[in-house]
Amino acid sequence: MTPRSPALRLSAALGSVAVLLSLGVVAVASAGSAGPPGAPPPVGTYRLPLGSEADVTRGFEPPPQPWAAGHRGVDLRSSPGADALSPVGGVVTYAGGVGGRGVVTVTDAAGRRSSVEPVVPTVRVGDLVAQGTQLGTVTFGRSHCAPGTCLHWGVRVGGDYVDPLTLLPGAGPVVLLPLDDAAGLGR
């Protein structure tokens, strides 16, 4: 066997970690999703990052250009101390401060990055989390939801932000179906 350089050994180790991590993300993303017994649940099923119904105080407003102003997520009314939950199974890829606010990011098996703020993180980078796992507690303070408290939830796909609410079950375009002609209402 030929001795390898330290850089080559590091590269091989990182490749092994990436493979194991991606397998873990798929397993965690699949855990907890509804589906027929024995069938793998859909990867990347989302839920609200709070334990209650959504009270959207500000919706998604994509910027006209990537560098322009906009609102790259949704604000959900909350209260200090509320649990911020993982909207999807995945791996914690960030847990720390950004601009004076605590932020936690979970990356799902499809590579989508879901972030919540302002929170005091209860997880660490590298933790595998199932959907609904507590990521942190909502804090009051440097938030753009003043005078109240909210949890900001943003999702990035590649370099673009998407409306997180479109990832929830039942979201999507409204489809009108034809009336049943047997009832005599379709004519």
C-alpha cells in the first residue's frame, strides 16, 4: 500500500463523512412522515416551525433582484420562550448568531436550507434532527416584528429563497375539478 499525503487522507475522510451524513439526512428526513406502513415516506415533507397554527404577520416578498430589498421568508406570531421546531428532518448546518440574533439552519436531503430566527439554539452543528425536533426557544429582542414577537422562517433552494408556506402539505395551486354529471350539475 502506498503512503498517502495528509491532504489526500483528509479528502478521503471528508468524502466518507459526506456519504454517511447524506444517508443520515435521508433517514432522518424520512422519519416521522406519514405514509402506508412499510412504505418510505416522502423525503422533505415540511411542517410549521411552531407548535401552533400559523398566524402570519408578514408574508414572503421576493426581491426583484437578488441584491434588492425584500422579505426572504415569513414571520409567524409567537411569544418569547416558545419552542422553535424543525420544519423538516435533516442535519443542523448552522446554529449561532447573525446580526445579533440567534439562527438555526437545517438542511434537508434535497439540499434545501430552512432557517429560523431569533432563537436561542438548543442544537449544535452536525446534529441530525427529525421533523418537529426542538431547535431552540424564541427570543424577544432584535427582531423586525416589534412591538410583538415572531419567528422568522426562511428557506433557500440553491441560491434562491422560496416561500416556505408553499412547502407545507396541501400547499400549491388550486385545481378546479369538473362537477359530477351524474348529479346533473355539470350541464
